[in-house]
Amino acid sequence: MPSRGGMGRPWDHCFGLALRAVSLSKTLVRAAPPEGGGQSVCSRHSRAQGGRSAPACLADIMRITIIAVGRLGAGPEKTLLDSYVKRLRWPVTVQEIDIRKPHLDAGQRKKLEGERILAAVPAGAAVLALDERGKQMTSPAFAKKIDGWALAGFNGLACIIGGADGLSDAVRDRADLTLALGALTWPHMLVRAMLAEQLYRAWSITAGHPYHRD
């Protein structure tokens, strides 16, 4: 797990390297070519990244947690979200934060939502917060960012989508990256599907899959 407080003791660093080696060995086994021939994901990734070595395949073990405020019922948004989640090779978990306390004002609700959101972030995960004031990136740059998190030792990615009142300051401060999906304002329920599509696109770029075209 990456340290947020600087370098630790020498034996802590060695222990961390040992854990990385175990994770890499498991990745290489999982990414071996399928029976009957064909290319492994690692082979496609290496070719797509200009012949980079196997450690880049650590990106293949990223676990995605989408933490979103509100309940997404049946409808076109959920259908679209589910379709991309099923296509994505990274395991995805969706956690919904649903606070039914009508007596709270906007500030109180946002604070409580922020506490619930942060409590749902898995240990060892990089944190991505979607916010209209965040950084705008191209899809290849987003894919490279996820790849970098994996190589840095993060074992997952927590993607946070706020409610109608936005995100609390505590959530923004916790985020490793605050990202905007363009300058326009989008319905937060639709953003879930848009995020899932970009995650699938990032995976396709990393794996050398033809879904994404420059």
C-alpha cells in the first residue's frame, strides 16, 4: 500500500516490495495465454505500451469500487451502466449511499454523505472524485493515470460520484484526483454510466483492445 506520510523504515520498504512481487506473480499466472492459443492481456498491453515489461500488467488487477449517492432504479441509465460493468475485465463493485433524512439542510446532508462515502473507500485504493470543478483529461491520459496508480502499488480504484448537492470538502481533500467529465453539468445518475464507459475505455487502451480509436 502506498504511504501517504513519506518513507518508512527499511524493513517496511522490503516487506512492501515482497508483497508487490507476490501480486505480480499472481497477475502473470492470471494473464497467461488462453488454451488453444491467442494473446494474453499482458502481451497486448506490452505491445500497446511500446513493448513495456510485465510489471505494467499490474493494471490488470485493479479492483473498481463505484461509490455513488442515491439509488439507481431500473431504467436506461442502469441498463447502460450494467452493460459496461459486464464488459469491463476489472472487477467492479457499486456501493450506493442513500440517506433518507428530509429534515437535513443541504450542508448537513452533504457532510453526512461525505462521511458515508469516505467510510466506503476500500483500504489501499486510489481515490477518484468526480466534480465539475475538477481536472479535465483525455481518455488516454486517464488510462495512463490508472496504470500509474497500479504500478505505484494501489490495489484498487474508488470512484466517487456525489449527489445533487455535490461533494463535501473532506471528500475532495481525500481524493488523489478530482476529475470533471467536461465543462457541462450532467445528471448524477447518468454519470455512473458515463464513468463506467470511460473505465472500460481505459481498460481497452491499456490492453490494446480496438474499442478505443485515436
